[in-house]
Amino acid sequence: MSRSTIVIEAPMSKVSEVLFDLEKYPEWSDSITKVKVSERDEAGRVTGATLTIAAGALKDEVSLTYNWDGAPARLEFELEDANMLTKMDGAYILKDLGDETEVTYELSVGVSMPIPQMMVTKQEKTTIDQALAQLKEHCEG
């Protein structure tokens, strides 16, 4: 599993609002081009969605389940189905710093093709860093 942390100059309420609105990810994330919600919980939160992703050389359509048990400080996701990926599990972890928010993104990916683990790890880190940078830009913009 790869992880990275960034501090965003916005309160946790704003950052979590952006992160929890999965359907709007294509508006600020270059790697997520489409989101189709398949399931919601009784509070209206997305518990299942299919995302079209294009992260570097990796292009796939992934079905994810979301776990809100740790919200608003944690949003976890797990791969249900995909074309190329065999694993895509991760979490966004938020820490309230008052006027700022510390965001940690954890991601673990597996692919069905024979790719060296070091390349998979590099892609995880690139994906994480890009997602955090774009989240920061969107929240601070």
C-alpha cells in the first residue's frame, strides 16, 4: 500500500464535502472521467459506484464499494469488479487542523497483467500525488 499526505488550506467541512461528493469527481480529478452511482445508503451517501479511470497508462472501468463507518474523518473504498485491475483498495483520511485540513490518501492496486511490483507502486504513488494536488487546488481555488 502506498500513501501520501498533504495539508489543504480549507476547513475539514469543505474538504469532506468535496471528497464525499463522488459524482463530481470528474470536475476536479483528471484521472476520473465518469462516475455512475449504483447504490446509496439510507443517508443518501454513495455505497456503490462505477468509475471510468484514466491514470497514466492505466485505463479501466472499476466498480467500487464505499465504507462510511469512519466519516467524516475517513472514507474507505474497495474494488468489486474491473476489467484490468484485480485490486483497488484505499482510503482518504482527514485530520481537522482548524482552518486547514490534513489529508492522507492510501491506495493499493493490483493488475491482471504481468507488471513488476515496483512499477505498480510507482503508479500508485503518482495517482495519489496527482489526486491530492488536484483536491488541494479545487478546495483552495
